Amino acid sequence: MYFKHVYEDGLAQASYVVGCQATGSAIVIDPRRDIQVYLEIADSEGFSIDYITETHIHADFLSGTRELAAATGAKVLLSGEGGADWQYDFDHESLTDGDSFTVGNLRFDVIHTPGHTPEHICFVLTDLPSSEEPVMLFTGDFLFVGDVGRPDLLEEAAGVKGAREVGAHQMYESVHKLDYLPDFVQVWPGHGAGSACGKALGAVPSTTLGYERRVNWAYRTTDETEFVAELLDGQPEPPTYFGTMKIWNREGPKVLQSLPRPNRLDPSSLKRMVDRGAQVVDARDKFAYAGGHLPGSYNIPDSSDFSTWAGWLLDFERDVVLIAPDHRVDDLVARLVRIGCDRVVGYLPDIERLSDTGIELEIVRQRTVADVHDDIASGAVSVLDVRSASEYGDGHIEDALNIHAGRLPDHLAEIPRDREVVVHCETGFRSSIASSVLLAHGVRNVSNMTGGYAAWQDAGYETVAEGEPVG
């Protein structure tokens, strides 16, 4: 048996290539949209990709199933569970609870495990030439290392009312649906730490059922009511693009055949594109952006979180222009394509010559925590905390307004305009993004608190949580 774990750090997303070496047949599980990695694996290992499958209709990335099927002619096997609203709308063969299929000499048994989504399925792998005992379990967004999948996305991101409680109870039942499997079975989940599909995912790539039964809170919590309450409490805010991904993945993403290659722009052509409505994403770090940037551009730094923040903030129906060096463009385009942002039409490698077009660069004003502390006391500033609600609840600057950075475009009316607004997050990464959003939307009375909440705490200034001082 051949096995390859393919991990994409930006979305903390795992996909898998499993092959039968005796027959040369392979399957890909939960492929991402830029499929070259799977084609290269198959070519180097001498496999034919004959099957493609998914554990569920994904919300956090655009599936590569149709893309890979178009490139290989592989048979597509997808869940037929979950009811009429959760059926895939493109050609495939349906799988239901209790079904089995083979890839060469490898058998895959299907288990319906609703909770995260109604149609979710898992795959139990048995390497028949070696043993009749199962060896691996591909759990998608159902069972993670140290956690289970969140059940609230259908309600939070897709607007399905009442789905979170129903999903939580289904998750409790699904967890115990695996009780018949032995402890030694390896668990290979769909995500790792950093994914928004759960709240406490472990950083290691895999685990075993036996280990999870001993340490995972979902197995230790035996009362269903307590389980439901714990599962629903404290889930992170889902990015705004999640609802769109559910729809596109159910209908079947557009087949690209190759990744777009945007044109290298000069300042004049960049200006023309902006005038025609293109969005500008400045992928430089927060310091470079603060020192001078194109007015109206969003600062989404080239980091592991690039895809997620692009999903939070960009309009996928508009053209996108990148500000990034030549050697980073292909990777940034791939990260955008993974979430369905395909309209990357150009890039500018630097902004040094923008002044030649008569464009005056904009800066982000910086304030130290000492300055902010003094001005709060005098009433000269308002503080905007752009961390998550759970972070804010654990401790914040008194009277700070809390709006998640990704939700700012929908809450601009809540931003004070009669005084300076000092933006902060934990260390400064998210507040740079947030400051760029505010400036791009015409909120000019903005500055950034250098070092963020961590610097505020290090300075010994008082904070509050649940209305009580904590520092």
C-alpha cells in the first residue's frame, strides 16, 4: 500500500493519496483545487488516479474534485447522505452508510458521520493483502486530533436556522458510532491546528482512535447535554466566504485546467485597473504597508493566513491586483484559487514608481501603548479591538469597541468619526489588516497601536474581562 499525506499550511487542510502498488490504482481524498501536486505524486510513483472522493461538502476551501476528474478521467465517489438539500449537483457515484468500494486490493468502508454537516462520511481503510483488520480512518471534518468538527457552520455561514443544536446532537451520536473500531486504527483528519472548522485542533498530523478515546474531550464527556454545550461554546467566527464555498462545492466548482498567470503591471496600467474597479491586495508586511501604500488597497500580508483573510475581505466577483514580488506571485495566486478567488488579473512587484503617476502614497499612523493610555484618560481617543469575541472576553482595554477585523466592512457605521480611533489586535498583524480596511473605506481618523494588546499588558496597564479588572 502507498500512502501520502498532502498538507496545505495556509488553510491547515489535509488531503490524501492512497494507492495499491500491486495494481497501480490510486484514490485521492479531499483534493484541493490546485491539483498539480497529485498529478506529480501519481507520475513519480507510477500510479493511475482512478478514484476521487470527499468526506463532505467543504466550506473553507474550493474542492479540486472536478478539476482532478477532468485531468485524469477518474471516477468520482461522493456522499449520498444528508437529504435532498445536501446532494452534489455534478456527475458522481453516490456513497451511503455501509457501502464499500475497492481501489486495487484496498477496501474502503463508508460510515455516515453527520454533525459537522448532514452529508458527512468517513472512510475505513483495510489493506486486504496484509490483514482483515482496518488500518486507517479518514475522518474529514468529523474527528480531529484533540477535537471534533464544529456543528454551527450551517447556521453561522450558510444561514440554516436551528442547525447548530441538531448538528451538535448528531455529532455526539457520530462520535460513538466508531465504538466498534479497534484502538490501533490510525486517524487521518481533514484539518490541523489553525483551521476554523474546530476550536482546539491539535498540531500533529494524525492520531489513533485509542489515543483520542483517552484524551479527546469529546470522548471524555459522556453526558450528551454537557457534550452539546461544550461543543457549541467558544467556536471561532467563521470567515464570510464559508457560505459561498458550501454552495460552489455542492454545485461543482468551475474547472480551470491551469492556474491563472496575472500580467506584470506598470504603475499606469495599475491605475487604469483600479479606475475600472479592481481590488488591490498589498501582500507586503505590515511595516512596509504602514510606511507607504496605494490608497484604497487592503493589506493582506504574505503569510500562512493569506487565504483566510482574502476570503474574509475580498469580493470574488471583482478583479484583483496584487502588490507582491515576482517570485511570490504564483504561490499567492494558488492560495486565492483555493478559495475560489480566480480573477487575479495583474500584479505590481513594488510601489516605488507609483509617484510617477501622480499618486501620493498613504501611511498608517502608529501610536505607542503609552500614548494611547494617556489619551484614553483624557478622552481624546476611542479604542477598536479587532480580535475575536472570545479573545476580547478573556481580557480587553476598558470601553474598547470589539469588531472582528474580518467583519469591519459590514460595521463601518459603528466606527466613531468624532475622534481618533486607535486599532489593536494581539500583536499587530490583524490590526494592520483592519487599519487598511478602514482607510480603504474612507475612515481617515485611524491609527494603529504598536505591539497590540500584548504590549499593553507588558506595560502593566489595566484590562477588564466580563466587566471586572484583570490586570
